[in-house]
Amino acid sequence: MAFVTQEQISQVREGSWSRETGEKFHRDGFLALEEFFTMEECNAAQAQIQKIIAEMDVPPECRTEFSTKHEEQLRAQGNADYFLTSGDKIRFFFEKGVFDEKGEFLVPKDKSINKIGHALHASDAVFKQMTFSSKVQALARKLGLENPVVVQSMYIFKPPHIGGEVTAHQDATFLHTEPLGRVVGLWVALEDAAEENGCLWFLPGSHTSGITRRMVRTPPGTIPCTQFIGTEREYDSSQFIPAPIGKGGLILIHGEVVHKSEANLSASSRHVYTFHLMEAKDTLWSKENWLQPTPELPFPSLYTQN
């Protein structure tokens, strides 16, 4: 597993980046950086998300369950506008079985949500500070990113007992660029992420094989609002390796590396803040992507934000 020590991440903060560290990421397609964020920063993010949930106002027709499986996802979106226009807003997406037939909550609100997205980095001061922190900027520079922009952000809950499986996928399926290889995910563990509560699993080296499937927008007014083109590869589950990481750790995820997480059947939640960067220099963002920049929120530059 690509794993980096506290000493190595300190080197990132101090402006040095070992060749071995970079080679691990380019070889495996992912890189685990322990203790990247402090306990205080993680606690502040968790406290802030509780405030956001307390003020949550979701129209009944938009109380949709989230799934990464194609047919379930298309049914679950329910309100296409709520999903497609979430790129510059804070929107809520729920786990299965948390609503009754009238759309009323069957469990406490903070235990019902799968994720909140997709513009926490721009719409909330706490998450903006994490996203555009000097240490994230330093890390991006060590990756060789010349003009990185933030395209989306999410808070993922993985609640105890009901946190759903995320099937094997590549982020480039949903965030397509020309050329490929211009998107990287930063996955921050706000709580310990272990095998028992749904840590990430990776297929090392799979980022070198390209993609065979894309999720694209359908014509305006069409239901469903997205569809998949191409076919997903078959993956050998025995080839995946787990990437447990402690609270405050950060995992770099190449946009084409295959990864997944299992259902959380434990009594412990697995809160995560994650966001994606794109190297904007000489890169074309696909107009077929579900996520599009808006006049209100063009993709913000990582290096020019406070």
C-alpha cells in the first residue's frame, strides 16, 4: 500500500518532496498521508456539518437516496434539477430506507444522510479554509499541478449500520477531462477509517489502463438526467487492498485508479471530507459531465484563494 509517514508529510509542509514519495503515488495511483490535518481541524469540520444539518431544508420531492449503481441512481435522483444544479450549492443526499412513503424521516436526520455536496468548498467558511489551506496548496505543487482548480467537494457520512457500499469505480467516469489524468481526489478522514467501518480499497496500478465507461448528461428535460455510455470492466476482488487511515489522514486518489468501499455494518461512523482538483492548464472539461461550472461559481483556483 502507498503509505507516507508523518516525517514525509512534514517534508511537504516544509517545501521538500522525496522522489520515493512521488513515485509511490504515480506507481499505485493513490497515496496515504497520515496526520495531514490536525484533530482540531477535523473536529471543527464535524461541528460545522452538524450546524449545516440543523438548518437543512430539503423539499419533500428532493429527499432522494444516493447510490452509485446505475439503475438505482437514476431512480433515486427523483428531482433531476436538485442533483444537476448542486455544483454551486450545498445539497443533501440520503441513505436507503430512511424515509417512509410520505417522505418523512424514519431515523434522526444526522443518521440519514449519505453525503452533502457539492460546493462546501465555496459556500462554507470552515470547509473553504480546509480546502484552500497552505498545506493543500503545497501538496498540489509537489504533485506538479500548475493551475489546479477545485471542481467539487463532498462530506460523506458512512453512518453506522446503514452506511452503503460504494462499488468499484473510477472518478474519471464522472469527472471526464481531455486529456485524461488531470483530476485528483483528496480524501480526508475526519474519523478513523478502518476495514470494519468502510475504509477505501484500491486496485493498485489500475490508473494506467484508461476508462471504459462514462456518465454523461442527457438532453435538457430528459428523465433520467444522466446515463452511462460504455461498459464497466470486471474486477477481481482479490486484487484490491485496503487503505485504512487514522483521523486527520489524507488519501490522494488518481482520477483513474479503481477504488471502492464496503458497507459499514459496524457501530462506528466514518465521516470524510473529500474534494477534487483539476489541472486546468491545457485541459478541457467535458461539457457532457453532469457537473458544470456556473457564472456564480466558476471552478476556483486553488492557489489564488485566501
